[in-house]
Amino acid sequence: MLTTPGQTHGASTSTSTSSSTSSSTSSLTSSATASTSSSVSNIVSAATTSPLASTPTSVGTGTNMTSAMTTSPSTSTGWHRTVILFERPTSPGENLFIRGGLDRQHHPDCSNVVSDTNPCVIPIKDRLVGTHQHYDGYNAWRVNDNFLDWDGAEANQGRYNGMMAQGTPAVWTTNDGGHPGHSEFNTYGPHYWLVDMDMDCAKTDNGWFEVKAVLNGQWEQNIHSQICQGADTNSRPPYETINHWALCGKLNIFHVNQDSCEVKDVQ
């Protein structure tokens, strides 16, 4: 695995790991079709290292803040279903979580406390997306995952086979309708990691929030934020960031370690 240099993000700095990719879909998806209960760990498993490190010192320099509007305007009030897809080819035994919220540097009233009193964390409710053993890890880790935040596992957050979560869990999906990991939101192919949640949009920054992937306990590398394809250009991100900008109440599609992104309405 290739370790990238330390980075700045909404809560801390760390390193990122670019995992080796599989040569075929079957090597990644075999766990979902196997008959043994241990197969789910080939799709989601606990991170081996903690990405937590020091306080950030700077923000990124986002570019290319233009895109054609194809989705309805974003929402900044009430609870709304919010979906995130992170594309990242992975090997059996790897896992992906997300962390995010609002940048502490731009919101000085924020703290490290993960609670409703912290304006940089966003209340969420992870949705049940499947009951097949493919989802065992996801379903275990989403228990008591009450906030999108920068600080990893929450107090009393569920464990899978004794392993702690590294944030809000994602689950491996594919567009193959015959696979247990199929998702209606994934129209692209294998290796798209899904987070499906209800989010309190009132705690976002006018509908916007930041998000970053954590793969095997390591942050993804910094990116140059931009307005995603399909986003409403009348509602621009509040500031530039080295993280991904996402919209509450939308389907947000990202690629780990890449700037490109897409936004769609949640159907």
C-alpha cells in the first residue's frame, strides 16, 4: 500500500492509504455469495489503524467551481434522506467509512465533543439497506451511529466481531441486480461504497457539508473541492476545502482521492 503525506481536514491531520485493486469483480464480491458467515468480512471489516492525529492548520484551494444545474435546489431545513457513494476498488478484508461535518476552523464555536451542542457535527440516522449477511458489518456498525463527525467511533457505537467502527459505516455495492450487494442508487458498477442516511439539514451550512473517506483506518488524500456535476450552481459551497462538498437531501457520488463528483436528486 502507498502512504500519502499528512493532510488537513475538518478535524485532524493524518495519512492516507491507496489500497491495491482487485483484477476482477468476482474477487471482491465472492464474500456476498459464499455460504459461510465469515464471508461478510471480505466486504466490510474493522480498520486496523486509527486516522486520528493533530489539529488542522490550513484549508485547501478548491478550483473549477462551475457546473450545469440539473438537480432541484438544496435544502437546509428539516430531516432529509441523504445518500453518499464513494467509488474505490477494494480487496477482500478492506473496509470504508466516512467522516465529516463542518470545518472547525470556519466554525470557532465547534469542539471535539460529539453531541447536539457541537455545531460541527450533523445528526444522522443510518438506514437499513439490507439483511443478507453481506450487510452484517454495516448493520452492526450503524448501531448508535448518531452523528456525522470527524472523530471516529462514537460512544456505544456498535462493533462487528469485536471490531470498532472508524466513523459512519459504508457498505460495498454493485449495479449487478443478481448480487446481494446491489443498490438502486448504484447505476455505475462494482466497488461503490454506500452510505444511506437521514440527515438533519438544519445543522449543515445552508445545505452543504464536508465529507472524507476513511479506508482501512487511513484518510483519503486531500482533494480540490469543486461544485459537482449536476449541482445547483445558484447555491455555492460556503468556502473552499480539501474535503468533498456534499449536499443534504441529495445523492452525492465521489471517487476516493479524486476531485470529480456528481449530485443527483434522491428518487
